Amino acid sequence: MIAKETRERIIALIHKEVVPAMGCTEPMAVALCTAKAAELLGKTPEKINVLLSANVLKNAMGVGIPGTGLIGLPIAISLGALIGKSEYQLEVLKDLTPETLELGKKYIEGKHIDIRLKENINEKLYIEVSCVSEGMSAKAIISGSHTNFVYVEHNDEVILDKKAQSTSTAADDDIMLNMQMVHDFATTAPLDEIAFMKETMTYNMGAAEAAIKGNYGHNLGKTIDRPMSKGIFGNSIFSHIIAKTASACDARMGGAMIPVMSNSGSGNQGICATNPVAVYAIENENTEEELIRALTLSHLTAIYIKQSLGKLSALCGCVVASIGSSCGITYLMGGDYQRICRSVKNMIANLTGMICDGAKPSCSLKIASGVSTAILSSLLAMEGKCVTSAEGIIDDDVDRSIHNLTSIGADAMRQTDEMVLDIMTHKNC
């Protein structure tokens, strides 16, 4: 068993990275930053100037804002200024009512909001909001992670300045993980120390149920459950995993007023790390302990990969989270550490290079691809099958395989990211 001090640091890391979020995390982070600046201003801003990194802009352009029926940043910023509470963190807009929604729409019509790309920065996650009214001003900056305020200013008086400490990688005080540590913690930690992980299932399976009651996004989850689709996919654990995971994404990306449990700043990653594991455990009749340990393994694997990939990247987050869910499912199948490592390598060999072209309703399609591959990778791993070091970017060492993946996603795909953003911002629609 891992030493108690190390376990405590890992648990602290999980609590930091696995948190509830209402709606897509990028527009919610912008709303949070706006709420902070507006609170400091102490009145409704006459003008809100917003500067964003390219990756934040990309992920906030086409996604539904919960409870509004609208997409994109203007309504998130408007409501952040009018009714947002920074103490709610990524649930900043949870006090929304029909009346305040109408006020938010009118605020947009008044052309109070200016949104621009922040030039000449290295940070992939950067949000700067300035509010002004009657000669007063306030500014707030989030950088590195979705709730990490690095700068706060009121009427030119600096209240907080941690800009020099801002980083898009793991913080200095975070424990740096490896695959063996992730596995050993998830499988041997006292159950009472990790029982809280079951809460991820409550949130994210709940999101899937909410999707069934409404019409969100592309209704991929509901489509898979229809008779014609059952004739193609069958009525199986496989189809149920895809449907429950895609449904939760449908609801979240479609603007449902429901929170999900996020992972590393992404609700979709949280869903993808949770629902496949939960569905498999329920239908395979695994024990509650096995479920909790599998959820822990899945989420902690995703956190580990994101430590070297960064919060935002050109690589689709469902790749990362699906690797986690494949580990969890392999464990539930009875897989040992070696088989879990094989599932990781199989995933990397298959899904490396899947691009992120922003948060949007069609993320459910990528999630479906990811979790389908997760199940296949687990089955192959349990049969002793594994992509070898003679093939592509796979290394005999599982940690080096993961770092090969993240170096491609964080560095080599940077030009791809720039091209994706250019295409998205110059479409005639």
C-alpha cells in the first residue's frame, strides 16, 4: 500500500481536479472571471472588455449555456456580470431565473461587451475581464486552470498578483504521478479514503438521465437507444455504455441546467471517465468496492495524462478520458496492472491525433468514438493483446507511451490548433 502521506497528496489532487461544473467549463470560467470583476466594481458595468487565449475562445464559441437556450460567450459574460457569484466557482450561474435571463439578453443588445483574442501570450488557458462604470474600474485574470485567479485589480489598486506563478502544467505543490502509482493507489487505498469517488457517478449518470427527458444537442445517446440503432449496435453493455456517455454529453453541450463532475477542468472528460465505468460495473454486477476503485483508477489516469498534456490542447480531451475509462473497465474485467497497461497502449495506438475543434454538441460523437475504443482496448488487453513498441509511437514502457502521446498533443499539434481556430473564426455562418 502507498504511504499515508503520499495517499493524502493524491487525494488532495483528485479533490482539486474532480469538481462539479455547470455547463461547458470554458464559458463558465469566463463567466466566473466576469463575476469576480463585476463584484469588485460593485455595480452593473457600462462596458466589459474580455481578452481570451485562442484555446478558450475555441472551446467557448459553439457550446450551449445552461438554462439559456443560447450558445457562446456573450450570454455567459452578460449573466456573469449581472447574477454570477464567484463563490460558486464553475457553478457561477446556478442562480439563473427566467427573469434574469431576459435581463441578460437585453444587456447583450446594449452592446456593452467586447470580446477579443489576447495576443502574444504562451498560456493556453487565459481569461482577462475588465469592467468599467462611472469612472470606476475592476479587472480579473484567470490563468493556468479554470478557477485559478492570478490577478485582481480595483481602481488601479492591485489586490492579487500571482501572474509570475501562473502555469498551464501541474502546480509545484501537486504530486507528480506515474502509471504504477495511479494503479497502486486506486487498487490498495483504504476504501473509506476514496469512497467519495462514487459521487462522480451520481452527477454524471444523472446527466445522462436528464438527457433522456429533453432534446439536447444531436440526441446521439437517445438515437443509439432507438429500435433501428439497437438493430445495429445490439442491446448490450457496449451499446449502453455509448448511449449513457453520449447522452450526458448531449445534455451538457446542449445547455441543460444540470451540473456534471468534471475532470482536469473538463466536464466532458469527467463524463467520459465516469459513465463507461459505471455502466459496465452495474451491468457486470461488480461490487461497490470494485466500482469505486475503477472510478478512481479512471479519473486518476486522466489526471496523470493531463499533467503533461496541459488543461487545454489540440488533442481532444475524450482521448485522455477514454484511456482512463479503458483502465477502469479492464480492472472491472479482472485485469491486473500489466493488462491495464496494455489497454493504455492500445488506446494510444488508436486515438492519437484526434483533434479538438472546440466544445460543441457534436463532442458526443467523439466521446462515442473514444468509449467504443476503450471497450475494444480492454477486451484486447484481457486477451493478452497489445500494440508493440515496433508499431508507431508505442513504447515498451507505459509512461513513455503516455508522454509520447502528450508531447504530440501539447507540442506537435500546435500548428493544427492554430489552423482549427482560423477555420472556426472565418466561417460564413
